[in-house]
Amino acid sequence: EIANLAQMVNVIAPILTDEGGAYYQTIAYPLLLYREEMLGDRVELKYESPVLDTPAGDVLALNVCALRQADGTLHIAAVNRDFANAHTLRLGLRGTARVTMLTAPVDAVCTPQASCVQQSDHVMAADDVVLPPGSVSFMERRFNSL
């Protein structure tokens, strides 16, 4: 449910071209990672999100989904819609998780010469994960047994 492809339907292209070449727009980066990371059986989640007061009304700051792959690996994707504040996602898992975070300024514009999205990869404690402002994060937690 988190990987809404409205961008494709509304013709906001993930890849643009001009005389300088082809390059990814900001939306391409999370779409690529969703395709790589988020294949499997959906896992129902219960979480509490802070609420943002926006001109369009109240919006949940966090949007989170999870799935379990055939090998038992748990994958979680989280979007922090709050561009002003980091928020902590309390996973309550023991051990460590592989975490990939995508960040960009709210007014980011990619060009053929420079990517505007920063990707950082971490291995961190899987209990609480701090989500940077305006970020998309992917977490993977492997278990020894199903």
C-alpha cells in the first residue's frame, strides 16, 4: 500500500532526458528500492504516527509497510513526510537491521550532472530506527529461523 504508483499514472516521469542525457528524478530512487526490497507477503503493522497540521488538513507524518520474504526475512519501508523533524520508528526487534535511507531537500531538482538524492546504507540496532526529515527508508531484518 505504500508504493502507490500515482506518479506513473499522472505522468510524473521517474526518468527525464534532455540534450545532456538521461537522468533520474527524485521519485525514481524510492521506486527502484521498492522494486528490489519490497517483494513478499504483506505483514500487518500497528504503529502510531505523529500528525502533521498541513494546509490540506491533518496528515500522518509516517507511512510504514512491511512484508516477509520466502526466506523469512522481514522488510520494512517507511516514509517520513515531515521535512522539519526526524521521527523514531519503534520496531522492537532484537539484533541489527540493514537500513537504506534516501534523503533530499524538499526543493531538490536532479540534473544529468548531479543526483539530488543521497543514499546512505547502515547496519544499526533494530529496536528503534531514527528516520531523517523527508526521508524514505528501507529496513531488512534476517532471522535464523522462520
